[in-house]
Amino acid sequence: MRILVVCFLVLLAGCGGTVDRGVAPEDRRPMVVATTTIVADAVRQVGGDAVEVVSLMGAGVDPHVYKPSAGDVRRMAAADIVFFNGLHLEGKMGEVLEQMNGRGVRTVAVAGCIEEDQLIVTSNQGAGGHDPHVWFDVSLWREAVDCVRDGLVEVDPEHAGLFERRAADYGAELDALDQEIADRLSTIGRDQRVLVTAHDAFSYFGRAYGLEVRGLLGVSTASEAGAADVQELARFIAERKIPAVFVETSVSPRTIEALREAVAARGFEVAKGGSLYSDALGSPDGPAATYAGTVRANVETIVAALGGDQ
């Protein structure tokens, strides 16, 4: 990884941090780079047509194991500002982002704007030890959106009023979404309110909306589940008679299939409840193309699989 970073720094020196896009300076919109689709959506919601947004990762891409390309580095070096999630979500990009900041490229970790006492502590998530999946608590993601607003105002103060209005309007939408989620999930019976997923990405979701959450893998998909982990979770599912477990669009389904087989060996059949969007949005032309759409799609999948609305 260190050799890769050195090569990237050479690229930075070569491109000088700027790029000619054939637009007069007075007409040029700020170039904003976001690492994940979720962060990119927040930038688009706040910036609108006043900014040009590039997302390094696409739909269904796992940020935990994503390796930045030379093209990614050129895009970041040419940007007016780079937004990333932070809290070690973009594990293999951490050193590159740090070096970018040292070279004068403005970088902002949106999760870093959330008060530390609101973060979930975990033992296996690298330095700092906090779960990075903050967007699954909509009230926390609202704070991250305000962080995006402040970053855009800094690089384009002439549009400060626009960014502030759009952030306020979007914040009101997120407040309504937060209540909508709580109402939908309240239809699931008390004994069925257990969410078992491929990796431990939904702890904020469970804390915010009253579900017990179990992930087969750890907070990062870079970890692997051992046989003992599979058997322990299989025992839990069989004893509690959990009706369904969930795969994730950015994680291989093989771990959940192994889990279902282990549950079946204990004499209980657990259904595959469907696919949840965890670390990335859905396809640009689908219902999960935005953050709000993704959250709603997840909630409907969970409610249907766990017996809500009955």
C-alpha cells in the first residue's frame, strides 16, 4: 500500500492539483469528489446544480475493501473539495486521503462532524474504534449533511445562501423520513424484531429504531467469519426462531448461505429475507438511487420479511 501511495504522490505532483475543463473561471462550478455513493448523494442534495459531483465508487461497491485507482487520485487532486465518510469506512483509501490533505487538497470526513458520544464504539474497527455506518440513523446523517453544507460554503461562498436553503429543506425531509421509518418498523412484533445480516453494518439502525442486530462478519467486510462464528449465530437463530436473514448488495451472499445451511442442520429453516443496501446505494435508475430511496427500500424489505403490517 505504501508503494501505491508514493506512486499516487508522483501523480499529484504531475497534475498539480488542477485540470482544465474548458470552462471560463467565472462560469466554472466547484468540482466536488465524494468517495461513496451515499456521501455523493448528500453533496448533490445540498449542492444541486451549483456543483459538479463525481463519486469514486459506484452502486454496490464495498468501500471497506475498495482500492483507489490512478484515475481516482487524479480526480481528487483536481477537486475543489473531497468529501468522504471517515471512521475508517474507506479502509484502503485512508492513507491516500491523508496525503491528499497534506498536499493542499481540501478533504472533509462527514462522519467526523458527528459528536463522538453519539458514535457506537466497536473493538475491531482500527484506530478510534468507532462504527462508521452512521447513515443508518437518519438523525445522525442529518448532522453529516450539515457538514457537507459547511464544506461547500467554504469553497463557494457566493452560493452560501443556496447551500443553506437546500440543506435546510433536505434536513426537513430527513426529519420526516426518520419518523416514517420508526412508524413502519413499529408494525413488526416484539419477538420478531431481530435483524441478522451479512456484516455488522446496522447497529446504528438497530439503536435508533429498536431492533436487535446481529452481523455474521464484523464492522468491516475485510474480516472473515470463522466456523465458530457461523455456528454461534446459527444456534441463536434456531433457538429464537428468527424468520429471516438478509444478504447485502455489496457483500458476497456466500456467508449468509453458509449460515442458512448451519441453521438447517439444527432442524430449523430460516428464510432469505431479501437484499439490503448497506454500504452503497442502488443503481442510478432504480428506487434506491438516492439515500432516502435506499433507506425506504431497506425498511420495506425488513418489514415484509419479519412479519410487519400484520
